[in-house]
Amino acid sequence: MVKIDLLQMNAGKARYKTENMELVTRKIQFSTKGNSEIINLTDLVNAHLGDTNSKSGLIHLFIGGATGGLTTMEYEPGLVNDLQQAFQRIAPEEAEYLHNSTHEDRNGHSHVRASLIGPSLSIPFENAELLLGKWQHIVFIDFDNRPREREVIVQIIGER
């Protein structure tokens, strides 16, 4: 635990930090099938939050790699299918990508899709509960064209 004292700010305002802050780093590891598979991570993220002493703060998720993305959505079969079809319309697998001319993996569409979603996501929490909407779930989307082993980094920054 790091102790940070009073920090002076502009206009005579001050912000206090206490010893009651903690930073916890965890990992979520899983296998994927690729091809825009969408995996619900909400329960796993909640479990990691429950394993800390933090009551309020921020959870930050990050996926290393250039063919995966993190976002939130209503995780139900119809919308999962709708989103997968939308990715196919936005960045079709069969389109020509310059990446494919220089890389044998033929996954240019995977990189484009992942770049649109992004590799990270932050969610606030209060009273040790994620502040998600009623139907909102945390999902990982694997855009690669093959099965992969994935690892999402979970950082929990919170006050006890």
C-alpha cells in the first residue's frame, strides 16, 4: 500500500489521498474460438472485485494483443448475433486488406475490428458493486481468425 499525503492543486484547492487506497492486479485467462466470438466476463470481474477490500473506485480491464476487444453490451443471443453480423458488414473477412499482403495469417479484418472496439475498458464501482446498467455486461470479443489463449489484465483501484 502506498501512502500519499495532501496534494496541492490550482486555485488554493487541495485533494487528499489516504492510506485506505489499494491497487490490485489480477488476470483472467481463457481459450477462445476466434471469428468474433463474444465472451461474457462480468461474473469473473465481479469475483475479482469481491476478493479485494475495495468499496469504491475503478476497475480497469486491458487485453494485450491486436485482435481482441473489450466493451459492454446486453449479453443475449439475439444481440450477440446482431453484433457479430455488424462486424462482418463493417470489416468483411473476404475484403482486401494490405495487412494480408504482408502477413500470412490473413487476419487484416481482425485487426480492423479490434481497433474499432479498443483493448481496454474502465468501470466504476461503489459499495463493492460494479456500476453497470441493468442489462449491461462486460464482454471480450475475439476477432482473430483462429482459436487463441487470451489473458485480460484486471486492475482494481479503490478505497477501502
